[in-house]
Amino acid sequence: MVHMVFGHADRVRRDFQGETWVYGEEGDVNALIFRFSRNDNGDDFNRYDLERYPGFRSPWEAMVSSWRRGKVRNR
């Protein structure tokens, strides 16, 4: 869903424990950073869980509202 609403991340970092998606310039206070932790429970080795932070709520709601109106993020 993050990909559908925000589009391709500007930068993706991967490590053994998961992935980090960065929207905007790293270090910028307006950048959004989503961290996905690898969840190796069961047979699905491609399962990731989004680490949720309260600070994501406002930008998330704004982007979902725009997405519902047919507006997508411009690069």
C-alpha cells in the first residue's frame, strides 16, 4: 500500500533484517522514511512488516486523500 500511495521510493536500502524506503532527500526534515522488518515466520521468506510510527499518520492521510481524488505524487 505504501508503494501504491507514494509511488517508487527515491532510495531503497536493504539489509538482512529488512528494507528502508526513503521518499525525499535523506537528512531533510520533510523526508519520509519507511522501515520494513523481515518477518521469517513460516514458509514465506518474502514477508515484511511495516514499522509504524505516529509521525507517519499526517502525511499518510494527506497522500491517501490525494490518491483517492486521483492525484499521484510527482517527481
